[in-house]
Amino acid sequence: MKLFLAWCVVMLGGAILWVGSGAVGPMVSSAVAGFGGLVSKVGIVAGSPTPTTAPDLPDAPAIVAPVESATNRATVDVTVNVPIAVTGKEGYTVRIYVTLQDAEPVILLERPIAATAVQVIPAVPLSPGRNDLQAAIYGPSGEGDRSQVATWILDTSKPKVSVISPKNNAKVAKSPVKVKGKSQAGAEIRLQNANNGAIASSKAGSDGLWDATIEVGDGGNAITVTATDPAGNQNTMTLNLRKGSGKLTAVLTGNAYRFKASKLPKKVTFTVAVTDPGGHRLKGAVALFTISVPGIQAIVSSEITTNANGIASFTTSIPSGAMKGSGLATVLVTTTNIGNVSDRQVLTVE
């Protein structure tokens, strides 16, 4: 017991000496600080979990512009190249914006992202006039940047088409013929001649003017002029031209026109030369000759067909008994598709 009491006195004295030296403060402070830091860290771990990072906004897609912006179709298929990073992912869509003249962009339609980077959006509706389309990707973080503009122009009006020269129903002397006209700028022009099947083409310039050279045949030529504008709309007109004189002609001649009554009967030959509207001798025309002089009955030939040179001849006699005076030799020429024509010569019996 005495030893225990002595040990307690020594320990108490040492404690008093330690406290008096000031060393107890830092130790206690360190212990308290360490404990407090531990408590603080545990609190942070327990009460403040690490936040999840939000996805970045998707990159802008690329919309494929048409080769020809003008179209006469009310709907078009639009191709959009979407970023590979969002291809096939759920929660992402592609938006198509349209900007019309004097209007703000609006969402035209929205479709889910397809499984491939190239996405074709069918039947995108167009409004008359200019349609500026853009594409954008929409996802969990919102909408990304829009693509560059691709333009479609809905045009359903027929282009004007006119011929400046030659004038309709004009007569031309030679072939080919240069035709000049006017239509919509950039229109494709096609000429087709129903007479000979000839075809020519041209394209209207920025001022709408065009010209083309086409072969024409003898006689009538009905030339169809077709204009097709950049949107695909067509309009037509017909230009009628005639090559040659433009008329079916017959020229009657005889080897005699004057006869003496005292020397009748007398043999006489009449010939007709037939020329078509193109200025060429016409084979296959039918000629009917009539000879009439005072005092005798009219002499009428049978139907005589012109030969390859367009010639038909009739030989007869002016009989005795004809009286003095004037008569006529006439010929009537008929054709199957060009029409009829006649000619005559005055005969005199002295």
C-alpha cells in the first residue's frame, strides 16, 4: 500500500510538471483535430456522392443539297448524314427545320435516329416557292447546332414558250431552218418536225433566248416546240413552215392553139406539168382534159396519171365542122393529200 501510494505521488508530480511545461495543449489539439477531420471526411463521403457528368451536345449533322434545287414535286426525300456518336442511340432524334421567305425557321418534322449514319427522310413536304431546309440532332442534353442550308424550290407553273422567227405559216426557200425563240431561263428546248421526223435541241440562256437549226422537207412542216423548265414543267407550241412555193401548180401547154376551120380535122396534143408545194414535179396526180370549140361537142379525156416527171399528156383531133370563134382547153388535176388544181388555154378557130 505504501509503495502504491508512493507511485501515485510520483505520477501526479510528473503530470503536474508536464502540464506546467505546456506540452499537453498541442497533443490534445492534435487528437481533437484528427478526430474532427475524420468525422468531416466521413460526412462528406456519406452525404455528398460524386455527381454524374451530363452528355455533351451532339455535333451538327450534314444535310445533302439537291443537284437541281427546282422541282415540281410537292414532297421530296431528304438525306441527312448524322454524327456516328449518336447513330442508333435511343433518346436522339433528327429535326428538319424549314425557313420560308420572310419567315422564321420552324420545325417541319422530327424522326428518331436510324441505325446508320446516312438517314433518308422520305416525303418531306414543300411549300410553293423557296424552301431552305436545315437538320439538327436533339438528345438528352438538348439540341445541337443546325446543319448548313439546303434549298428546294417548288415550282409547278408551265414555262412560257414562243418563237420569234420565222413567223408561223412562213414560207422558207431552203433547209435547214434556224428557229429563234424565248422561254424561261435555263429551260431545255426540243424541236420535232412531223414532216420528216427531224429533231433539234437547245437551252434557253439567262435571258430566256434560244435558237436551234432543224431540217425541213418540201411542202408543209409542223414543228412541235417543247420547253421543259428546271423544275420539270413542260409547255408546247406548234410552228408551221412551208418549203417551196407553198402551192400545188399545174401548167397546161399545147402544140397548137389556133386552127383554120377549112383545114380541120387537125391532130393536137395537150400536156400538163404538175408541181407540188415544195417545188418538185409530182408523180401520181390524176389529170382530166377537156377540149371545147364552137360548133362541136366537148371532148373529154379519160383520167391520166402523171409520170415520174409530173407530166401527163392527151392527144385528140379537132374535128371538121367546128365553127369560127373561141374555145378552151382545160385540165383538172387532183391529188390524194395535197388538193386540186386546174389550168386552161384559149383556143381559136378562124
